[in-house]
Amino acid sequence: MEIIHSIKPFLAVLASLLVTPFLVWSKTPNSRETWTFAAATMKFLIVASMVPAVLKGSEIVYTVAEVIPGVAVKFRVDALGMLFAIVSSSLWIVTSAYSIGYMRGLNEHSQTRYFCFFAIALSATIGVAFSGNLLTLYLFYEMLSFATYPLVTHHQDQEARNSGRKYLLYIIGSSVGLVLPAMLMVYDLSGTLEFAKQGFLAGTGTRALIGILLFMFIFGFAKVAIIPLHSWLPAAMVAPTPVSALLHAVAVVKVGAFSVLRVITGVFGTDYLYTLHFGTALCYLAAFTIIVASLIALSQDELKRLLAFSTIGQLSYIVLGAALLSPKGLIGSMTHIAMHAFGKITLFFCAGAIAVATGKKYLSQMVGIGKRMPVTMTAFFIGSLSVIGLPPTGGFFSKWYLALGTLQADQLPMLLVLLGSSLLNAAYFLPIVYRAFFCTEQQSMFDSHIKEAPIWCLVPLVITAVGSIILFFYPTIFLRLATLAAG
């Protein structure tokens, strides 16, 4: 494997961080949003420039500073990190456009603060994606937690403050209480925190100790929302919809899932976990979360809350795929990061567009909305198909590989969980689409004056919906990166 030393990973992290002073100094909304687009585009171009080298099997490395002997703040771009970076950096551009339509459409306050913390959050996300060791990952994980708190509490009312406290309690409490001590114990056992192809903990501790460390990391990275550390995510839906869309469908929650994936593959190693037989226990933990979250979603009337519980279940697909400890399961887990991101961000965009155009947020108030907002609800249908895992959307491929992974790992119960949860996904999404389009004029709850949301809201959701379909026909880049990472 060729190691390339380059400052590019560090520049990708800095691109959105260094733009924040210009956002603060901007005298007009137009100039502020121009700086946002410039930073988002620059970040994506830097990330994209590293793709060819990674696809050839090379790794790009850059060390910022050594903290203690043998442990540095270090970036390493490999296939798994590149997959996550492409998703988050590309979708930030789309979400920036959507934010203009949403924030201006509802005349939201403190828009400069919103765009600043959004930029900082994306820096932290890329920092996690390109982390070369456990310390660097932990630092950017915590940076993301603090950067997203002002976004969750954006409305600054009592509900937002309560949700923000719960957010910090779960996210910071778990990482400080579980991940930090686990990281110190790992360093004491092995003398390193550097991620390795098949981990670095083999032969360093007893089976019981390794098991305790594994589950300290799984529950400590609470952004992945494994039950019972999940209730912060529905509470965080009080945030503006663009925050829910990118941070709670892509960045925040996927950082949790990515961190779990990185620890399983780069700290413990799938071969080592297989010899210790910990995969099955983790599978059942993920399966429990998938089924319970899907059942709760069935009972929700508020659209964003339904999407939140759906996200909790979908995140555990990623954990389940990793826990299978099989190559195809890992490929399904990694590709689900991308496929779910495009489908779920489309659904959140649609929820925000409905709120901007109609002021409605409850499903019981949306009968007939498809006749007034056909573009939005068609995109909603496409996003639903992707999350369910049906063609012609990219979600089909990740669930296909997850299913193959259960067979490869000889885990038939997990295959039944995947199939059953997909039926539950269909049970809570498809009736929404049916009631939106197939009702009489008398049943419709919307007058003829209701129309689509502003163009800045509408175009992004069309882009991500079309993206979900394109990923069905051209999933190559994500499949190649996942295959390289799982190999």
C-alpha cells in the first residue's frame, strides 16, 4: 500500500472552519450565503481531488502535532473515511441551498449564527471521517457535539432549551463517561491508538475486558442512537429542518455510526471479534433497536418525529452490518451510510418544504397535500422507497448486501429482522404517500391557493431524490470504496 503525505486532509477540515469569520463580518444575507457556498464547494473539491488515489489503494496521511509519545493529532484518508467524506461534503452544498429557502421562507432569526455553527459542524464531520487514530476521532467527535448544540437550541424557547440539555446529557455524558475511559484503557493495553487494518487489540487483554471495552465504545458513541441511549434524537427534532436534514440524517448520526464502524474494524478487528464470538450479541442489540424504533415510528403523527425514529432504526442497520463480521455485511453497512443519507435527507427536505408552504407538521393534517405539492410529495415517495430498500433507489443495494451478509455469517434470524423491518418501513411511509395523492377533493385538507415551497427549498429536494435514483443505476464509487474498506 502506498502512503502519500499531503496536507489536503487538513485543508478539507479547515475549509469550512476558516470561513466563519467572513460569515460573521458579512453585511448582507447574500454575501453571507456566497461565502457559505464558496466554502462548501471548496471542501467538496478538496475531498474529490483525493478520490483517485484512494481508489488505487493508497492512503493519504498528514500529522498536525504529536500530543504524547506515539499519539498525534493525525489525519489518514482511506476508503471508509473517503466514503463518508464524499457523502457529507456533497450534501452540505445541497443543504446550504435548502437553508436559504427555509430560513428566509420562515423569516428565522439569528441566521448568521446558524450558518456559522453549520460550517463548524461540517469541519468536525470531515475531521472524524479523516481521523488517523482514536484520539483525533474523539477530539472531532466532541467538537461536533458542541458545534451542533446551538443549532439544536436555535429557537431558544423552553422546548429548545430542554431538548438541548437532553442532547448534551446523552451525547457528551456518554462520550466522556464511556469513550474517554475506554480510550485510556486501550492505550494502556496496547501502547497505541493508531487505527489498523485488522485492529491492534488482539492478545492484549482478557476476553471479559475486551468485551467490556467493546460495549463501552458502542454505547459511548451515543450519536448512533442505540436503545436505550436514543431519546436525544427525537428531542433534537425541535431544531430547524435543515439542521435535522443534514446533521440528524447525515452528519451527527452518521458520525456515531462511522465511529462504531471505525472502532470495530480499526481498533478491535473483525477477525479478533469473530474468535471471541462478540458479533452475535452486538447483532441482537442492533436488531432490537431496529424493530422497536420501527414499531414506535408506526405510532407517530408528527412527521419529523416519525423520521427521527425511522433514523434510529436505520442507524442500527449500519451497526448490524458491522456486527455480522462478514465481508458482505461490512460492504452493506458502509454503503448504507451513503444510500440512507440521500433517502433520508430527501424526506427531511420534504418535511421542511411542507412546513414552509403550509405550516403543517402533523400527518393527520396532510391528506390531499400531494395534489397541491406534487413535486414535493413525489420526492417524498422516492425518498421513502430508498429508506425501505426498494428499486429503483440506492437503498436497495445497501440492504441487498446486508441480506447477503447475514447469509454469509450464517445469521438467519438477522435476515428475518431485515425483511421484517423493511415491511414496517413500508407500513409507516407508504400510507403517507397514498393519503397525499389518492383522496377526493372533499377529503383534501388544502385549498387551491396552497402551492409548492419556494424554489430554494424545492430544487434541493429534487436533486437528492434524483440522486437516490442515480445511485441505483450508478452505485459504483460507493461500492468500490466499501469493498476496498472491507477487504
